[in-house]
Amino acid sequence: MFNSSLNQLSTLLATKRVSSIELTRDFLRNIKSLNKEYNAFITVNEEMSLDQARIADAMIASGEGSPLTGIPIAHKDIFCTKGWLTTCGSKMLSNFISPYDAHVIELFNKAGTVNIGKTNMDEFAMGSSNETSFYGPVKNPWDILSVPGGSSGGSACAVAARMAPAATGTDTGGSIRQPASLCGVSGIKPTYGLVSRYGMIAFASSLDQGGPIAKSAADLALMLNVMVGFDARDSTSLQHENEDYTRELKGPIEGLRIGLPKEYFAEGLSDDVSRAVDAAVAEYSKLGAKIIEVSLPNTKLSIPVYYVLAPAEASSNLSRFDGVRYGHRSEEYNNLDDMYLKSRTQGFGAEVKRRILIGTYVLSHGYYDAYYIKAQKLRRLIAQDFTGVFKQCDVIMGPTSPSVAFSLGERSNDPLQMYLSDAYTAAASLAGLPGMSIPVGFGKKNRPVGLHIIGNYFAEAKILSIAHQFQQVTDWHTKMPDIKKF
Amino acid sequence: MQWEVVVGLEIHTQLLTQSKLFSGASTTFGGAPNSQACAVDIALPGVLPVLNRGVVELAVKFGLSIDARINSPSIFARKNYFYPDLPKGYQISQFELPIVEGGQINIQTGKNNEEDERIINITRAHLEEDAGKSLHEDFHGMTGIDLNRAGTPLLEIVSEPDMRSSAEAVAFAKKIHTLVRWLGISDGNMEEGSFRCDANVSVRRLGDDTLGTRREIKNLNSFRYLQQAIEYEAEFQKYILETGGKIKQATVLFDSEKRETHVMRTKEDSHDYRYFPDPDLLPLIISSDWIEEIRASMVEPPDLCFSRFIDSEIGSNGKETYALSKYDATMLTVDIDIATYFEKVVRIIGRKEAKLCANWVIGEVATRLNQDNKNITASPISPQQLAELILRICDGTVSGKTAKDIFNTMWDGESHTSADEIIKIKGLRQISNSDEITKLVDMVLIENPQQVADFCRGKERAFNSLVGQVMKKTKGKANPAQVNDILKERLKKKN
């Protein structure tokens, strides 16, 4: 059951061979036995989960179910969830019980899924290793000495360790794709604007995008069918016609033009990752795809540009956490400024502070043009690179991460090295393009390798199909870490 | 030494919308603290702003009324600073590319409206959200925060430093005040803070081209304070310069009790607001179709209405003109409701009697409204009722004086009765029958031989006394012009 696809679970539920209550209890049991080790969840609330399961069973019984009704889903703790502690991985919000549901949560509730728990994450989604969480690091189920990636590390770990059939995540510069890659699961970040940001605690508004993490492309398609939708409460939400993301899954690979940007295979890429990615590309070739070398000349700029723009937006987005209306407030303070100072000093961790500092600096008088404006111009150039390349090929492939999961603590004192984890993913975020990661093998120490697939705007159905076809002829996505037997 | 005062104004006017600039919460004034603050206003984690379309229309109306450019796109930007009543830690405003740019306003500053007309250029007008309120009383040493006002839409209107005195600044502020209320985009209520001014004041030697260093006086919420603050500030700056000092750029507050300004902060400790485009909001695109739609829905701006009231030729647009004096037109266009009331009256009576109608509206109606502290929309006498009364003057049924009595009768509780009814019930119909008046005149001449003799000796005053006698006999109902004529004629015969 824990290895079942969403489709299989859906059938089990619909044919009443299993109830949502039973399914929920099973996954809760898994969480209970594994979470101490992996720390993938910040909040688990059996009672609330089971309440939802009861509702789901009633929906199914009355024939009102939809494909995901009754299926437990883990939600990244960045999504405001009514009645649930919603911490964003921060001490700042360690006492914040959300009075409302994010749009994404509303959609899952409407679909009748069960919230199985809120997953751990880098504080305010700032990190690539899940080590910046106030609630402690998440462990990679493939190797508990290594990181799961971040910032949606809890979600990726929960899916990899079978604590949830699927999970939600968010991706600002690679926060879905990189942890999916490092944990050997599949994840997709849709085109910017497809998933509403309402109720998704903002890190960098112009980049943040929700998306699912699951065991396969087919499961991701079902998750996207629930998550994507126009929302008038998010001005950047796109009025895009509703799609069935499963519709193209069976589409052929024959004749597909795959572009391999030479910049993605240059210096900085580990050999083990390179080998696994090469093998995956060879598999596509075997399936009839045409492999073309392309160039995204501004790739190198994506990390510097990202680390100007994202902190700039973050420095402003995080201003609301001032200890006045909710969240952490220092026990003692002498005056207003002191209250701000102490509350924020105590409430935020080192990485968040670093980014607030960077962001404040680049927006400051006298530096704004040199940093922020310049970065915006370069962002446009980076996006234009993709526009050009998509004239030559249908999709772009490369490694999701330059290396397999690194060891806990290895990069936590070296922010620059940590930032380079997003070297291949940040560009698609800056361009607003959909990107996904699927497992395609293992590198050193038997740690998973992910293949990064970038599509053109709104090409989610297409890249899901490309991934699905690969998963029809390979079994990397079915591999499971060696976790305690249940 | 001759000094010149230079003033530029920034006027914050609250726009009249049901809901806030970026949320659906109500903008009604005076609710219990935080009863009108929704998740967006409180800035809960994860909430996002959504622009209120109605606000855009009001800003565009203002822009069109002053012949400004409507920018498309215009950009919303974040102005970052920490304050407890600023829930997001930034205010959404417009910085580069405001919605309205350019435009101008004419002001009259002299006592005589014919003189001293000046053009004040508008730099820009941009949309921004208001902050909440910090309440420093009643919380046992703590500060209370009321976020009802947070997110209320404001239009900040910024002028060029084109004013040269406190009087001009007040004239400009009043003109804007009239305009925004006229257009229906703001209630202009200064007590409730719907209309507040910041004044940038500097002085320079008369004839200098360059501007002096300015100081900004914040948050002036009455025209009187605006005037007093600028006057104090100008004198202060002159004094500093004349005694060899230098003006340091600063933001100051006006103490209305002491009538002085005090430094709030200097340039050195001014905030770096770190403006940048708000990534939660898309650039605001306003299509020319939308602009035309808004233009079509607009009332006639006050300046055009004023011109029409003084013009004697009917304009090319076929709209009525009334050939009024500038004074009358000014009085009638201080408020759109007054202008509308006047036009309703004059439309019934006809433009030939426009002056008479204007007199009534500016005179009797305005006086009674003032006494009762009422807006003209709450006048107990409708334009229709007033028109019927004025018609009875025109057709000679009653004299102007009687008409005023009837007016007061109607005003004091006998509303919904027509002038005709009152004339009928009280028998106020004027005597215009010349035979009848001649009889009365002859009677008065017989009864007052002394006055007749006086008149014949050249005492003009005696004539008035005789007229009075005739009027007395008719209880004021005789047509005074007719009495005059007949009396003159009879006295001529006696001579």
C-alpha cells in the first residue's frame, strides 16, 4: 500500500477495499515510527486528520468523491492551514495557528484529501538543505547523514520514506526540484502564476510557486489537477483554462527534440551526477528523441541575479513579522525599537537574517540601481535565453543539482557553496518556466540523482508526459530507501 | 531685504470607496477598533493585495479633470519602514510612474476675482494606502493599534512649488478640496482626516532663480492651520537667513496652540524607504477605452461649470449659459450640489431670470442653510418649490418682499406646501389692478395733506412716506412699482 500510486489508492478507496480512515491511520503510524528519525513533519494532528478522513469516507459513500478524495497528503508548513500551527519553519511563527486556509489548502479540502501533517522546511523557505529550520534538520531517508535538500525537504523526505503518498511544496529557486532530486522522488514547479500564492507565506513573491512532490510523474499530474487554478485573491494568478494534466501522459517521445544546454554540463557538475544524467538522456534517445546541444549563455548569472532579487523581495516580505500582531515577541524590551530588535533577533535564524541584510542592502539608496535594477535587466536576459532555445528544442534537460545529497553540516557554514545547489534550477524560476525533477539513478554513496526537465510556459502536461514515458521503461522512481520495515 | 516665499503642497485625500485599496474591508469611518480590518489589512502571513478597480476610476477622474496625463502602465511600489500601525512593514504606494502626471489648477487669490488668477502646476497624483492608528491613551502604558484605517485608499496630489504666499497655498488647497468633492471622489472631511496637507516651504531673495532649502510641514488638517503654519514657517526662515543662519532641510510639525513649527526629523535621520515595485501587484494598465468610459461618466468639472455660468453665448456643446457675474458664478460653484440646485431652479424659470435665481440661491437659501448648518441637499425647500415661488415674483403675483416671507414660511416646517397654496391661504396675492391702486393713492393723498405739501416743496423723503402709507393700506400686497408710478403721476397733477 505504501508503494501504491495515487491512482491505485484512488481505486482502492473508490471500490471501498480500504477506507480513508484506514489509509490515514496507516500513514499516521508510519509517521509515528519514522518521524523521530527523519524529522520530516513539524506538526501532526491525528484528530484533525481523522476528522478529514471521516468526511472523505462520507464523500466517497455518497458518490461525491473525486480522484484524490480520501488520500492523505502532506503539506509544506508554508501553506496557511486553518486551525493548524503554520510555522514556515521559523521560531517567529512557532505560535501561529492560522485562522484561514491558503488557496492550495482550500483546493485540497474541496478535493476531499486528508491533511496528514505539516512538513518541515528551511526557515521561510530559505535554504537548500533543510538545515535552517527552527525545528531542526530533516534527514535524507537514503542516508541519514545527508541532507534531503531544501527548502521543501520535509515534503520530499515524507514521500521518499512513505510517510505520505504525495506532498505539496513550494519552489522559489529550486525548492521543489532540488529536494525531490536529493530524495529520489519526483517534483514539479509549474509555470509562475498557475498555483495561487494566496496563503502561501511569501519568500520572494515574483518567484514563489507551489507545486507537488510525489513518487511518479503520473501522481504529479493528479496533484496538479487539484492545485492549479485561478484565484482572484492573487493578482499574479493566471487566468489559464483548466487543464487535465494527465491527458498527455501517454504521448510519444518519438521525434521529441531535447535540448542539452552545454552550460549545465560544464565545470561544477559532479561526475556521478553527470553519468546518471547521461544515461537517462541515452534512454530518451533510445525512445526516439532527438538530442540537441543548446546554449543558455547567461546561466552563470542566474545565481547572482537570484541572490539579489530574492533577498530584496524577502527583506520586505518579512517586515510584517514584527512581533506586534502575531508571532514571536520578545519577553522583555525597553521601547518600540527594542521590541522590534529583540523580537526579530530572537525570531529569525541566521540564514533569514543574512538574506534580510542582503535584501535591505541591495534596495538601499545609492545601491538600488547597481543591484536591483541591474538584476532585473539580467533576469530578462536569462528569460530571453530560454525563449531562443525553445525555438530549437521542445524541452531542456540537465542535472537538477550539481551533486548528490551532501552531508549534514557540510555546507551550512558556507553560504556561497550552499547557494550553488540551485545553479541549474534558479534560471527556470527567474524565467517563470515550469521545471521538474525525476529520479534517474544513483551517484556516490548510493545517493539519488535527479534529471531536470524544463518546459516552455504552460508545457506542464508535456513535460509530465516526457517524464512518465521514461518511468514506463525504467524503475528508478520505484526504488525505495532502506527504511525500517513497517 | 525683500523675500519671496515659495510653497508646494502635498495633499492626501481619502477616496470615496466602499472597500479598501487592496482588500474588501469596509472604509466606513468610526467603527469599533479593528472591526474593519480583514486578514489583508492585518497583514497575516500569506495574504496578498488585490487592487480595487473603483479606486482607479476615481484617480482617473481626478487626472482628467485637471488635464493631466493618465499613465499606463503605472506601478505600485513598496515604501518600507517599521511602525506598529503599518502592518506589512511597508506601505503600498506609487513611486516611479504614478497613475496621474502633470495637469494644472487655476486659482484666484485677490479679493476681487477679476485679478490675481494664477496657474498652479500639478506634478503628479498617486494612489497609496493609509496606515492604521496608534492609540496612546487608555492602555495602561501600552499602545493600542487600530487598523480600521489601514489600507484606506488615498490619492496624494503633489503640486509644483508654484505658490508664493500662504494665501495662494490656501486658495490652491481649497480649490483641490472643492474639486475632489465636486467630482465625488472624496468627501473632503477634514475633521475625519479625509483631506490633509503637507506644505513644503522655503524662502529666497526676491529675484533669485534657485529655490531655497525647504522644510516640510506635515499633516495640516485645516485651512486655517495651513495658513498659520506657512506664515510662521516663512517668518522663521526669513529670520534665520537674515541673522546669518542657514536652513537645514527638515520635516516639521505645526503646534496649533503655540502656532509654531517644531522639527520632527532632519535630513540626516530621514528614512531610506527602499522603494521597489511591489511584486504582488502587476503594472496597472488602463486602456484608452476604459479612460473614455470614465470620462463619459464624469460630471462637468467646476471650472467649466463656472465658465458656462458667466458666458452669455450658448456654447458649441449646446449647454445652457446664464451670463452671471463672476461673483455669482463663484458662489454657485463652490459646491456641485449648489450648482445643481441652482440649475434645477433656473431650468424651470428660464435663463432670462438667471440672475434672480442666483440671488435667491446665494441669498435666502444660503443664509438659511448656514443658520441651520445644513447641506443644500438637505434643504427643506426643493428646487421645484423655490422655482414656483420665484415664478410668482416674475408674473407679479407677489412682491419680492412677500416672497421672502413665503420662503421663510415654507422653510420653517411647511415644506411640501407650494408657494401658490400659501399665497392662496394667506391671501398674499399682490394688488396689480391700477384702478384699485389709484383709488387708494387718492385716499392717501387726501389723508396726508402735510406730506403732499412737503413733497411739493421739494422734500423727496415725503414721497417714500406716501408710498409706505399706500402699502400699509394693502398690507404690503400692492405692486410697489405700480404704486410708485401712480403716485408720481397724481402728485405731478397736484403740482
